[in-house]
Amino acid sequence: EDQPFKVVEWEDYEHELARLCSLTSAHEESKKKKILLEERLKSFIQIEADSLVRSNKLDQMREKVESRKLFMGNMSMQSKVMKEKVRNQEDQLSSEIKSLLIGGTSLSAAKRRLQDSIRSVSGERGYGRLKNSLKLLRVRQQYMVSQISLLYPVKVVMQKAPEQELESFSASDGPKFTDHGMITISGLHVTVIPFTKMSFFSDKKEFQQSSAALGYIAHAVLLIASYLGVPLRYPLRLGGSRSFICDYSPSVELATDAASNSKGVEFPLFIDGKDSTRSAYAVFLLNKDLEQVLNFIGARSVGPRHVMANLKELLRCILCPGYLD
């Protein structure tokens, strides 16, 4: 309404109408071109967007490829290191195989030598012969010890008798009596009263019998030790009921009054009317010799104050059938 109207003359009306129609057709044509151009632009924009997405995907794939290349490079380095380690281990294993082969050869040679030694040992002059000889030796030793047991029979007499050997160490008023069996050698038993002196009323016959019994024991111990090849720690000097035993390292108190020589100090295995301390010590040393022989054959002693019982145990162990094994 605000635009001014144009007055066209009738003569120009057809010309203006033709111009308007041409402008209208041109406008319509431009609209069609515009729509076509918009469609093309939209297709181009879509293509550009797709290309951009693909470019992003390509960049991501490139990054993945680069990371995979880096990973493959690390794996390649690790494989090279592993190859080097494997090569070193192969060299070490080959050296160990060589040493094992050398050891196997040495082992085979040692096995052959061992078999030769076994054949030589199991032969006529081998271990079997030595074992038979040892058994014959033990049979001979057993026979000789049996002769000693017949020469000096050790028996248990069931009767009331004074306590024997060193058990009277604890007595101050004479020997005690017991209802247990009394061990004798050739019918004699041992009685020793230490730390006291024989009085005028002492039973000298009993002490003489004890001295004889100690002489029998000393003789039996010396023979058994010689048969078994045992060097006694305290040597014996036989003299029947006047036998002696030698100590190479006695105490000062005992060595001052004892008979001594260059080979040691001798103690009497009898009571000679003087202080009986030396005699008791001699019996103690004799029991130590018995314990030494018992330990040599693998037996235990009855006790440190039982000379007769240890002698009986020694004879029993040697004369038993197990001694031959």
C-alpha cells in the first residue's frame, strides 16, 4: 500500500505485460536454480562431512598403526634379547652336557672298578674269607675264654653273706649283710673294707681269701684281654694273692705312700695289714680294666663297684652265641 502505483499507458500495456511475464519466468527459473544449487550444496556438505569422519578415522588408524609399530619394535628388541639369552643358555647347556658326558664316562669307569673290587672282595681272598677267619677267631676266643671260666668258675651262691667289693665304702662299722646272691670265683668272694685299718681282732682268713680271689680275677682279666687283643689301661703284675696293678697318673695322696717305679705307681690287690685305702683303689682300677674290656666287645658294665658282677657279665657276653655274629 505504501508503494506508489505506476500508471502505464494503454499503448505500453502490452509491452509492460510482456516484460512482467519475462521477469516472472526468470524469477521462477532462478528459484529452480536456487533449489538445485541448495541440493548440490547439501550433497557437497554431506560428502565433506563424510570425508571429515573418514579422515578422523584414518588419523585414529594411523595412531593405532604407530602404536603397533612401536609395540612391534619393542617386541623385536625383546626377541633379540631372548635370542641372545637362549644362545648363551645353549652354550652353557652344551658345556654342561660335555661335563655330564665326561662324568658319565668317569662314573662308568668307577662302576667297572667297583665291580672289579666287588669280585676281588667276594673271591677266595676277599671279604667272605675274612669273615670266615673272623668267625674262626671268635670261636677260638670263645673256646679259650670257656677254659678260663672252667679254670676260675664264677658262680652265684644264694646265702646270707657280707656285702662285697666296694659296696662297703659307705660302711663305717664293718660289713653289712644281705639276703641276695653272693658272686664267688673258685668258691671265694671279695671283701674290702677301705679307710679303716685291720685291728688285732680282724678276720685275717677272710682278707686272705679276698686277696686270693682278687688274684684270680686279675689273672682272668689279663688272659681275656690278651686273647681279645686289648691293651689294658692299668697293667697288671701277677703274683697270685700278692698281685699288683699299675697306675701311670695317680693322685698325689695315693702316690706318696705307694710303691713306685719308672713305669708308674703300683697298688696292691691285697690287704697287707696297713691302711687298706690303696687296696680299695687297686680294686677300683681293676674294675676299670674290666669296663674297658666290656666296652671293647660292645657290652655295658654292671656298675663301678661290682668287680665280680662285671667279670661274670664279661664271661656271659663272650660265651653267648651272639658273640660269633
